Amino acid sequence: MAAVVGTSGASAAPVPPKGATFPGIAAAAPAPAPAVPTFVNGMAQAVFASGTANYVNHELWVETNADTDFDGKRDRVHVDVSRPKETDSDGLKVPVIFEDSPYYAGGADVLNWAVDHEIGAPPASRLRAPDFNSDNTSPTISTIYESTWVPRGFAVVHSESPGSGNSDGCPNSGAPIETTGATAVIDWLNGRAKGYTTRAGTTEVNAYWTTGNVGMMGTSYNGTLPIAAATTGVEGLKAIVPISAISDWYDYYRANGMTRAPGGFQGEDLDVLTEYVYSRNDEGAHRTKCWPTINDVAANQDRATGNRSAFWQDRNYMKDVAKVKAAALVAHGNNDFNVMTKNAAQFYNALKAQNVPHAFYFHQGGHGGAPPDYLINLWFTKYLWGVDNGVENLPKSWVVRTETGACPPRESAVTAEAANTATLTVASAAPFRVGETLTVPQTNANGTITSTTRVITNIAGTTLTLATPVATAAGQKVVSGALVSLACGNANPTPYAEWPDPATSDAVLKLTPGGLSRGGLTLAPGGTGTETLIDDAGVTAATLMNAASEDSRLLYTTNVLKAPVRISGTPRVTLNAAFSKTKANITAILVSLPETGAGTILTRGWRDPENRTSDFTTEPIVPGTAYKLGIDLQPKDTIIPAGRRIGLMVLASDREFTVRPAPGTQLSLDLAGSSFTLPIVGGERALSLANGDAVVDAPVGGAVPATLALTLGGSATFGAFTPGVAKEYTAATTANVISSAGDATLTVSDPGRLMNGTFALPEPLRVEIAPATWSNPVANAPVAITFKQLVKATDALRTGAYSKTLTFTLSTTTP
């Protein structure tokens, strides 16, 4: 019951009886209760108000510890914040989703380097981009993540990298001073750096509203900066989701000593990118402050040799990967030839080796492609909010299967007819997870079937709750027995225990003659002799692959596969090759070929033959001399379906990626000294069966009889005991143990006391055995046996010899 209370000096309005109303008097609506962080199925729920107007939004400038534009003042980076209003009204503290980028303000219309020149002889310069006006990023830098994460109880923070937009400083792509822009913001969020309300002002602003737990996420450059920050070990960075990200800038612009472009950006190099992101707007369209930095990048990147150097090592995050503490959900596309998959694989493998929480989402597309929302939500909820949702116990590898016939069945039958409902009861919910997208067949009134998709929002026993109802049309229903399923795709990746698949092992293929048309790839001994191609950078790899014969490539293939083959890992090729000139390119490409029609390029690899032993060192080529060259192709997880052939194509220059010299360089390949190693799930046996080889299991083995053998060394003696003198005497012997048992233990009988006829020493004999236990079979394992005898000053000793016979026993509980 509510009452309207009058002010002092006025009569109060009468209180109506329960259920009564008075004309003209409306009850005030109660203020909504403040939202609190809410988690269901281990995921943060959108319980906070949505819409920019319902957030607290503000901008600031965070001071870094660097002066990259050399103006005598520390750089400040521009930052914007969006957070739930409860962070002010109720003192709520929330974690942060943080994206750092040099791209927000746009970029210059840059010109790439020319690539049609002889190897090692690049042009001396390239033209600068024309002046341009950058985009306005004040007060709002970006809104890419706000609508998803602020309603779930996170703050979203964006910052502009040094030298871009409203930030101070100069861009220096990949360099440690670039990383300071990101780490300074994390420091500010944790009270270790200063923020200001204006670019040059002195009024400080604090991050009083955050827990200090930060997760970084972004795609491409915006995904690279989370790796950069994580490899500093900065405190407060608890989780990262790098998408199509660089882990070593050398592996972005170079490959095994070769100047190699990212796919789709032929001729781009680090100076080009640094110029592109130079968008700081306080200089207007005509910018001058940062050209010394850009020129320094151009001078040190070394397009002539392509060698790795101290310059590139500064931009190699892998050298500092041991500092990573942030849980990493890595995402990449199998067909990303912009940021090559090596960047993801080497970073991920390092995290595995040092037991950092990790997971890998590997889709079949190209550049970009975030993990499904439910995986990211689980990740950030666990590592930013600290909710024990078990994400660390889920499969580590989530590979999207879109290849023909590769989608595993994940389905269950509906057990009760349903109509106009958001719940379905199924025979088993085991194939499904909350957050996945379910395909539901709806039977229409006329008997036809229309399938629809819904996100699964809850699973209780065998009942699935969907985001919205299904079978809502008149007469429409989901019939009992209908199969609901998960369609393979980006929303429903296939889980595996780890990546690469633990069932993967190497299959080593040899080459047989005929590469100018089609030679062979076999698990049997390969061919002999040499085959020669003539370099022609004017022809694309796809054209060469599909040609019936070509003198500019060598192509070797398996038989037509009788079963699908899954590649999971990094293919590698060893080529014993000679060249007709002192400089040359060499390229290896994994292809999938149908019986007729166009083939598919699966992955590529490159090497500069002058860098045959090290990325750092150029060693001259002697024409006509064969060199053993190892080439790592870009990591891959793909299924090659039955009916196709696996192929290795060898080129010199790769038109879309390498420097393009004039045609004519000859590359001669020694077949006997060359091989192709593929990481195959199931190994050589799986590939042999798919290749149609005659595979017969011929077990070879032997039996080990149960064996427990103990050999003791010589007798142990203490020597002479001295009466009336306190002393502990020691003696030693050895033993040798052989055991085929699962465990073994060596024990000794109760030593008792040393005896001299009927006289016994007052103090007992002690025996120490080291080691005395084994948890595995051992052979000729040495054992040290030590005997100790204490004689006190008051002990009466009888003339003569004291001795004792002991029994040693070697036993097992798991023979």
C-alpha cells in the first residue's frame, strides 16, 4: 500500500483502501533496480542498459613513457571509454574489453614498392602518398564492441596508437615503442599511469570504475597489438583474443630470407604501412614531424637481401613470448595469405609449451573472422570476471569444417512434437553446446519442410531452449523423430582435443619423374635424375597449376584419393636444387587437384636459396651447384576429399608474392634428394590407404618374461670398533636391480643388532637404501646401500668379530 505524503503545512492526501484509485492521482513508477553482473551457463548476460545514451561515455589522453616525436614531451595517446552507468551510480567495478589500433582515423593513399626487378636490386625509393585529412575521432574513437559487451557488464575502451588520429607521437609499426601505447592504457586502468581530460591539459582522470582486469581483442593490426602487449608481461592484461594477428613482423613481410609480400599487397613493406597509419590530425593534411621515423624504417627494412636483422628482431614478439601470462583465444583463417597462418601457429604452439591457457579457432576463410560469440564470452567471463565456467577444460582446438564430406554428424532426434515453442526435447543433448546454432526442420501445413536456425540459449537435461520460438506459422510443427543438427560453419566449429590434432604424424612422400606435366608423389622410394623448370614470374601460380604441361613449374601428385585425408599442421618440403644464376627465388605450393577442372592452392612456402642455412645470413649461390633447401609451408588444417589428388608444385618466382625478375633463370631439381612431408591425421598408414596402396599389417614383436633380478655387491665391513669412544661407524655396498614389472621395491629384513657369539652391540644396526622404489621397468639400475652403527662411550665391547646376515628382497605389486 502506498501513500502520498503532504509537505509541511498541508494536509496529506487520503490513503485509498487496497485496490481503490482516485481520479487524477497517478502512482509514481518505481525506479528500476540497478543491474548487477549476471552469469548463466558460464557466460555474462546482457542485463545492463543498451544504447550509447545509456552508457557513461568519455574521452581522455593517457601519458606514455615515450617521446616518439622528439618534441621533449611524453606522448599522450587518445582513449575513449564506454561503461555501464552503474559504475557511477552504484560504485560497480567492471573489467575492460580493450582495442588498440592505428587505423581509426583512416590512412594515406600509399604507394607500394615496385617488384618487377632483379633479385637484390630494388629501386632506391618510392613516391610518398599525397596529403590527406584524417577522420575525426573525438570524442568517439569507435563503437565496434560497445553494443555487445557494455550490456554484459564490461567497459569498452579504445585507444589510438602513437602517431595516429588524436594521439601524439610517431608511428613505428611493430616496434617496441608502438607497444607502449597499448601498455600505457593498461597501466592507466590499473592506476600506474596518468590520464588527462585533454590532449595538453593538466586535469587528471582516474579509472576508479574498473577492476583492472583487461582483455584485448581485435583483427589484423588490431589483433597484433594484443600479442605485442601480452609479450611484455604487463600486469592487468588477463586475456587476449588476437584475430588474424602477426606474431613476428618478419614473417609478415619476409619468408626464410626472401622479400615476400603479404597476399593482396604486392610491393608493400613496413615503411609503407608506417606511412599509411601516420594520421595524427594536429598537423593537418601536410604532416612532417614523423618523416624521419618513416625514412629510418625504409632504410633499415632491407629489401635487397631480405635478411632477418636486429631491426626485424625488434619486431619479433616471439622472442619475448615467455613473458605471456594472458589467456589467449587465438583465431585465424586457413586461407589467410595476408597475415600468414605461421603467425598464429608459432604463437599458439609457444603458449602450449609454457602452459598458458590457450585455445585455437581455425576457420576455412581468409583474413579476419572472429570466434563464435559464445567462445569469446566464455573466455572473457572466465579470465576477466573470474567465473569458474570450465572453459579451460573444453577442447582446445575449434576447426571449422566446410570441406566436401568433412562435416561430422552432430544431431539428435526430437522426441515430442512441438509447435510455436522455444523449447525442444531431444533424445540426447550431448552433441550440442549453449551458444551453438541449431538447424531445425519445420514441417509445414502442406507437408513440405522448411529448415530454420536458432541459437541454443540453455540446455537442461534433454531439453534445448532456443533464442526464439520455432514452428510459429499456422499448421507448422516440428515432428517427433525430426533430426535437429549443427551445420558445420563458422558458428559451429568442430572441436578437437588440441591443435595440431594429436593423431597427426608425418607422412614423407618421394618424387617420381614427369614434373613438367605430372610426376608422382609416393610413399615408396622415389625417382632419380633431375628435372628443370625455367622461371617466368609473369604467370600466376594458379595458371601454372592448371596447365596440362608447363616449363615454368614442376608438379608431382599422388594417386586419386580413395578416402579423405586430413592435414593438420605444417607441411615441409626438402628440395635439392641447383640454379643457373647467382640469385633466384624458390617456391613450394601444396595443391588439391580434381580429375578435371581447376585445382585449388592449399598453402605455400618460400625461401631465398642464399639463406639456405639462416634467415640472418646470405651465402652466395654458385650456379650449377645443388643445395639442400628446407621450406616450411604455411600451417594448415584441411580435409582433401576422396576423388582428388594431393600435389606438390615447385616454382621459382611466385608472381603474387615474390620479387619478379626477368624470365629465364633455370631451377634443376634432384628427385632423389627431394621429399615432401605432410602432417597427416593417421600418419603414413592413413595416406597409404587413401592413396590406394596395398597396406598389409605385419606385426613384429617379442615377449618379455617376468623378471625381478637382484645382485648384491661385496660384503660390507665397519673395520675395528674402539671401546670407550663414542662414534658412528659406516660401511657400504651396492646392488644392481633388473625389473620388468610396473613397479618394484627393495626392502631389507629387520637388521637387529650385530652379534659376537652371545654378545650383542647395545645399539641397533641401521640400513639405508637409495633408491628403494621404481615406478617403471628398469635394467641394471644401481643401488647404494649404507650401513650405520653407533657405538657409545659407555658401550661394553667383547673382543672378537661382530656380524649379522641380512636378507634383501626385491618385490612388485604390478608384475
